[in-house]
Amino acid sequence: MQEADSTNRPTTAPSTTTQPPTSRSAARRSTASQRDSPWVQGIVLALMVAIPLTISFLGSQATQPHTDGWYEQADTAPWNPPDWLFGPVWTVLYIGMGLAAWLVWRERHRARVTTPLVLYFVQLAFNGVWTPLFFAGYPSWGGAALWAALGVIITLIILVILTARAFWPISRTAAVILLPYLAWILYASTLNAYIAVAN
């Protein structure tokens, strides 16, 4: 009797239910679906690079009339590089800055990028102020302009550190790209300090 019951007992069919996708894979698909088209990314990249390069151009316009004026006669630091080096270095750094900002911007679908990008543009504004204040300010305000420029570049250093720190969780590549820029403005601050003291 027990054998009959055992034989007639219905067998359980194997489950064919598909497991729901994990939240991680769903998030990946959601992020992929939100990616911008290549032409949108290209336009934004061009804008991100063009903005700092425009600041570079405006800064060079403020610098040029004075490099052959008071700056040529100023007592500069012994470690001051040749004047021709500044333009190429700044150009490379500005392109890198734009690339870093773009790398962070394109992660906006998966991370909060507003605060990091605000920090980036604030430091860019301080960068844009420093050159005309240092070069064009001296003929009008003398040493006060040099000391004010030193305050601006020290603030800029702090802002770049904060920007790189904010970039790091979103795009480590973007944060690393800012490191040569940080090193250069640290170096530039020593040149500014020397000229402010010596002149």
C-alpha cells in the first residue's frame, strides 16, 4: 500500500522561473540607456575645453603688454622659467582641465556632479582673475596688486585641491589629470611670492 502511494504521488516539476535581475545589473542597463549620444558628448567636450582656453587667451591679452614692460625689469626668482614656456604649459593644462571636467560631467547619470563642477568653475574663475591682477594690476596699484594676486593664487590652490578631491569618487582619471595643474600653480605661487617680496 505504501508502495502504491509512493508511485502515484505527483512529482514536483523543476522550477523554470527566471530570477529577477540584480539591482546592480539593472542599474547598469539604466545607466547605459541614459548615455548621451556621441555628438552630444563631442559638443560638450569641445565646450569644456574651449572655456578654459578662452580664459587663457584673455589672460595672454592682459599679460602681453606688460611682459616687455615692468615684468621685464622686475626682480624675478632665480628659478623663474623662460617666458616662452608659460604659454605652451598653460595651454596643455587648460586642455587637461576641460577634459577632466568633461569626464565628470558625463557621469552625471550615475553620480551627483553638481558640487564638483561648481567647484571646478569657481576655481576657473579665480584662475582667470589671477593673470590680469598680477600683470595688469601692478602698473596701477604697485606691490598691492602682487600681494593681492598671491592671495588669489593661494585660494586657487585650495580650490583645485577641493575640486580634485570632489572629482575622485566620480572619475579618478579626472582627479589625476588635475594634479599637474596643481603642481604648476604651486610653482607659480612661489614665483608670485618672490616678486611680491622683492619688488
